[in-house]
Amino acid sequence: MKFTLGWLKEHLDTTASLEHVVETLTRIGLEVEGVEDAGATLAAFRVARVLTAAPHPQADKLQVLTVDAGDGPLQVVCGAPNARAGLVGVFGAPGAVVPSNAMVLKVASIRGVESNGMMCSTRELELGDDHDGIIELPADAPVGTPYPDYAGLNDPVFDVAITPNRQDCMGVRGIARDLAAAGLGTLKPLAGIYRQDNLDPVAGEGPGPDVRTDDADGCPAFFAQGVAGVTNGASPPWMARYLTAIGQKPISVLVDITNFLSVDLGRPLHVYDRATLRGGLVARKATAGETVVALNGKTYTLDATMTVIADDVAVHDIGGIMGGEESGVSADTTDIVIECAYFDPDHIARTGQKLQLTSDARQRFERGVDPAFLDEGLSIATRLVLDHCGGTASGVTRAGNPPLGRRAYAYGIDKAETLGGLAVPADRQRAIFESLGFGVDAVWNVTPPTWRRDIDGPADLVEEVIRIEGIDKVASVPLPRVPGVARPTATPEQKLERRVRRAAAARGLDEAVTWSFVSEAQAAPFGGGTWTLANPISEDLKVMRPSMLPGLLSAAQRNLASHADSVRLFEIGRRYLPGRDGASHERATVGIVLTGDRRPRGWREGRGVAFDAYDAKAEAIALLGVAGAPVDNLQVMGPESNGAADGAGEAWHPGQSGTLRLGPKTVLAAFGMLHPRVRKAFDLDLPVAAVELYLDAIPAKRANGFMRPAYAPPALQSVTRDFAFLVPADLAADALVRAVRGADKKAIVAARVFDVFTGQGVEDGMKSVAIEVVLQPGDKSFTDEELKAIRAAIVAAAEKQGATLRG
């Protein structure tokens, strides 16, 4: 819902600032999505006159114009078909920024001819959708005037999100009423706004139009009045200015009156060209297969559930949604019928959904317009037509009866506190209700107004009091835990998954959620799916996944195809594997896929740095640590040193993958690079590093739990010693490190590889592995003899692995 501040002040007598209005609207439940300042955006554009227009010497569809924007003639190249000498339009000089595409206008050569700026269309200035030609202004528009000043676009435009229950705020009048109730000003009398003594129906001459309703469910009431001898010209400047400001293109005064009243009062109307009608108008159900060409130029096929307005021959209106092209008014229209009807909201919503047709009228009718405002709405529209188009009005025809049933609700003044949490004095509550149009009698029976069909009981009445008084005044208090309310019930497994999820996200991985079902082809590289659906919704979702990786690889492929430079995905879910009892076993698993550039290309590295197996290993160890696994005791096993049985599996690259284990049998994770044939199966050209972390394999904590000992920094400084060993080339460095750490578990607190060397000085089939060992003394420093004994134990442990200390 869009409207300007000036438009709002037509209904609301207020001195409130723009910021105060915005804050109050949001506070009372009418959220302001934005405030547009078209004046600032278009300040560089001015009213200009085309002095001359000549064909471009090098292009048939271009013209060379001479334009005066107040500073003398300028040459401009223009491709608009309506550009001509004498036209007054909107000119953007070099330096102006075109709102539609943020293009900065410059002096440019177009097909060999210099162009100094641009004559603009409505779409280019984001004032509408018209792009068939440049804007045409009245001939007397003052040349050189900034366009926002001329068009009245310096008026800020509000964009307010209206929830479906607030049908009354689909008009500026309803929004002004809410602001007045909130203390932001005084609501002006409606008759005064339209410069009328009252809103009584216009006393016309002769009988009213021939209209009736044969569809009491879809169109309970159909009011109409005719006006003969009208002149359908341009809208008055004030009306055109308001419509233009909210993005509606002024069309003609008859059309613009209906559009204006729809926004101003939330009252949609429709105007028919009487000369196109054959017989009277009737609201009825459509006949299945009937068609109508709507005002948007599209043909719609109707069914028997839809309400239409038709004459004796054809359908002229999809009731309450959009009029027909055949009976629409034009510049030649002289006699009209003004329709002011009430359409059932449910019927409108269903018809609009079936036809996939939206309009301003549908938005209002499906929420529910005021059923008591038919006479007044028709009166206002007729008077506007008479004032701006001339003519003579007929009598008013009223067919059917609008649903005016009003129900009063017994209201207790204490409910604002007991139900809404805010004590509001009785006189203040009464003032709020009355300012919103509610009736309140002496014993607090509250009757909602006809424009508030959303009110359905005392709870809704409390909501009105609280939102106007200020929901920010309601104290924030915790709810007491009543007997029988369960305590938090997250299981240890759920808590574990939450910790791992947070840690993965904190490490820069993006969480994905993929299907638990994959195709047979996707499952095949990972051992195939054990569980197949008998009636899958798709062949691509046929088997339950044996691994987390197929879904992640498909997601990675889509991201790379969309030109993502780096893909870092993780997912926590279940693998579905066979159990000993023949049933499906769901295994809690974390899957990670890394592909693309780990580090983007730059001036130092040149090409981007790809992910490798060590990146996968780092992610696996980090998440296992968060999950509570004893990472210091993990063993890295791979087929290159321990046999194929210790590899990650056939889906993994045999030389660049491995497993992390506790002992030889308990596998906590598989990591590394995926096999090229797996990448090919998923249409991935780049190397892929991956991890599968098996949460169900991590040893559970003791039932009584445990607490880490309080951190106590050692009293004495640690001692570091470096060792270099010659070892067989096929010996895993991890095995050597574990042997060294086990040489003296009390004194040795850490050991790590810091260098591996092969080449000159190292015989074939051997490699040199350098290990840094950290020794931590306890209550006294190590003596030389103790250090020698520890060194000897380290060397002896390494020799058992086939290592020899280098000299």
C-alpha cells in the first residue's frame, strides 16, 4: 500500500514529522517497509521543450533533437517514436543518474552524432511501466523547472505492509483513522475532504441504470448510477500527481477517479461505456467456457463458480477483479454507468487464484470492503465525474442488499490487563474504541464498525486497545513454569549434533539440507542403496542414501554451474544401512564437501589454490574434537601403508584418502579426495575433498558425565627436543609419532612431524622424518640423566617401527 505524506494529510490534520509518522505506523501494526524520496532521486531532471527534430544521418530509427531545458539549446540523439518538435518532456543532462539502471549520463557519440543527455520515459524514471515513448507534458509546462517540483514528487512516499486482516487500511482514510486514534492528529470529516455538504446520493434525473444481481452469494449488492454527456479528458493535476507518485500512470479522468478512490478510500469502483452495452447489466455466475478479454489485454476462460457482470450478450467484467476491454471507457465516451458493488471476499479469492489474476480491486475485495459504504462511495464518484467531466446524473439503482449485520461483544475493561498484560484506564479504552469507529454503550458492549470484519470477539478488542496504547508498554516477563510442564528433553545425541552444527558453521562451512533419497546411479559409487522405494515419486529419489555425499555432490555441482568460486558444504543427517536383524539402521553422520578454490586467485599466488586431502583431514579432526572424540589418540590409516581394508573405500582416491580411527576397528571418519570416476559420475570437473564423520561411532561419555579438570598452567617451563629418523618410505608418519609419544607417557606431552625429506644423503627406499617432542617436567626440572633416559626410550620406541636415528 503506497501513499504520500501530502495525501495522508488530506485526511489527517497533523503537524507530526515524517520520522514520527513512520515510527507510529510501525508501532500500531502498520509496518513501514520503506519511504521513497522521488524528489531527491529526480532532482537533476528538468522540464524541457524539443525545438527541432531531424532524422539521424546514420540510423533510421533515431532522431537528432534540439532541446531547451532552460539553459539554451542542446543536441540530443533520441530513439523514441513520439519525439517531435514542440513536445515538452523530461530531460536528463550529463551527470544525471537514471533511476531505472543507475546509468550516469555523459556526453557521448551515438552513431557519429554527439548527444548531450537524454529525453526520458516513465519507466526510466521509475514512475511507471510505460517505455513506448518519452514523457509528454502539457505544452504550458514551465521549461527549466526541476521535474520533481513541477510534478509534485517532493512529497515522500510511504510503502506500508498491510496484513490480510486489516482491510480498512487498504485506503489512506483507514490509515489516517489509525494514526488519529494513536494521537498523531485529528481525522478530518470525509464530506469536507471532497468539498461536499454531505455524502448523500446525487439527486439525478430520470431512472437509474438497468442493473440487477442474480448471484446473491458472489455479489449480494450491486449499486449503479449513470452520467450522460461527459467529456473524458485528462485528470486534474492534483489527482494525476498523487497517482504518479505511487507508481500509477494517469490514463483518463474517468479511469483515474476509480483508481484514486480505490487507494484513497479503499473503495473499488468500475466505469462502463454505456454505448458498448447491449441491454442491462446483471451480476451472475459465469457459464462454463465463457471468455472475456480483460483490461490487461488477456483473454480469460471462466467457469460456473465465478461471478461476472454481463449484459444480454457478453461478459463485461470479472466481478470485483478486472473489467473487460470491450466496455472500457475511451476518449470518445460520452455516457457512462458507474458500478459500486459488494463482492463476497471468499468468491473473489477463489476466482483470482483460479485465473492467476491480481489487481488492486481484488486485493481489496478479497480482504472485504466496507459493505455500508456503497451509497457514499457511489455519491463521491458521481460528484467527481460531474465536477471534472460535466454531464447529467441519472437516478441511483440499488440491486440486492449488502451484508450489514453487526454484532456487539460484551467487553470487560480488565481484559486489557489480564489478557494483554497492560492496565489501561477505562476512559482511555473508551476513547480508543470510539476513535477507531467502534460503538461502546454504558455497560461496555462494544460494536465493531462495518469496515472491521476482522473483529471476532473480546480478544480482538483487547488487541485494538494494546496496539494503539503501545505494545512497547507491555512489560516483558517470563512465563512461570506450571506443574506438569516438561523440562528440556534434548537427548545427548541431539545436543551432540547441535554442537557439531554450530562448529561447522563457525569454520566457514555452509549448511545444506538434501533429500534422504537419491537415484540408483548416485548411490552406486558409495556401495549402492540397500533400501529401495516401491513407489518413488521420481527415479531420482528411488533409494535411501547409503552416504551423505551424493546429495552434497549434486548441490556442489549446481553451485559450480552457477559460477561459484568456492563451495564449502556440510550436512548433518542419516545414512541408511542394513542391520543385523534385516531392518534399516539409521546412522547419524556429518558429510562435508569442499571444491573450487580454497583461496581465490590473487596477485601473489596467481591461480587459486584448490582444496586437498589435508583440508578435509583438518575439518574432520576439528569437528571430532568438538564432538568429544579423543583426537590425540586417533590413528590415521590408509591403504598405502595398512592394506586396502584400511582405506576409506572405493569412492575415495586410493593415494589421497584415509580414515581416522580409535584402534584398528573403530572408524570415526573417512576423509580425503574423491575418486575421479565419482567426480565424473556427478559431472564435477574440479577436484573434490570430502569428509564423512560417523557421529554414532564416537564413544559415549559415562552415564554420570564428567568435568574437565580446571586448567592449571605448569609451574616449570617445557623442554623441546628434535629427532630425525631414517625410516622405510612406506612407513606412515603417524605410526612413528604414536610410537614416540608412547615412549614416556608421563613426560612426553606432545609430538609432531615438522619435516620429511628424501634425496641426497638418504638412500633409496628410505625417508627422513623429523619429529619435535615436547617434554613437560612436573614438580622439578629434568636432570641430565632423566633427559638421557627419555631420549633413549624415544629412540628405542622408534627402532621398533623400523626407524634409525640419523647421525
